[in-house]
Amino acid sequence: MKSKGEVYYQDLNNTHADDLDLILNELMEQHGTELTRLAFTYTKNAETAKDIVQNVFIKCYKNLHTFKGNATIKTWLYSITINQCKDYLRSSYFRRVVPIGMRHTDNPKSSSTEKIVLQNNTKQQVDECINKLSAKYKDVIYLYYVQELSLKETGAILGLSIDTVKTRLRRAKEKLKPILQKEDVFYD
């Protein structure tokens, strides 16, 4: 039985174009925000992240009929997003152009309360520390702890076994701890 908000993706080869439109709309509603957050962790630019996610959904629409169901649709979309981000970061355009949102400004926006400022500052410090890790460790930390994916889903997205994901998580935490301590960021 189909629950609310759940789409079944069996036999998409014989799906009518109107049904594919409905499926794509549902996927965009269910996963658009989290995919944009994922893309932002790579690009550090909101507009670029949105563009990448838009391209992800275009690829999804064009290739939805090839989805075999070996993994969940979520892990498939995450994989496409990560690959698109990596392609963007490798592109000559990214190397030549510094997006406006990535430039450091001398006039940061002031927040209304001290608590919000402290929370944002701490989150930013933690994000900066995580970004100092190599991509293989940063990816597992982000997918497992930030996106709260299971070990199996994280492995499927990154093309790794569950044991490899566990090992990378352990090593990532070991590498992150001294970075957090050096930056005087609270570490539990």
C-alpha cells in the first residue's frame, strides 16, 4: 500500500510523460531543499547550488526511465548531486570566476540577538573545520551526520561498502577532533 508522499518507481520504462512530470514534481518537493543544502556544502554559493540542483532534476527527468530501483531514489539523487558538484568544482569556469557570494565582505550582516550570532558563528566554525578535511572524509561526515543518512545510504551514494563508510567516519572524527580543538570550537 502506498503511503502519503511515497512514490513507487517500478517499471518506469512504460510510464506516460504526464506521470513522469508528476513523479518529478513530487521528487522536487520531497528532496529539493536537502539537495540544495548538499550542493551548497560543495559550492558555498546559494545560487550556484540552486543551479546545480536544477540540473540534477533535469538529468533525473531525462534518465528516470533508467532507474533500476537497486538503491532508493534519494540515494540516486544524492549521487547525481555530488557528481554534479564535483564536476562544477573541476570546471575551468569555477577556477576563473569567483562568485559574488563567495567574496569576503567587511560588512557582515548584523543579527538581532546574541544567541543567533553565537549559534551561527559556532556552526560556521564547525563547517570551516569540516571543510579542512579531505573530500573522502568531508563527504561521509556530511551525509551521515548532517543529512542523517544511514550507513547503507551513505555507502550507496559514495559507492562504498558499509565497512568502508564506518572506517572513514572513524578516521574523519579522529582528524576533525584536533582541528576543532585548535580552533577552540567545543568538541564533545
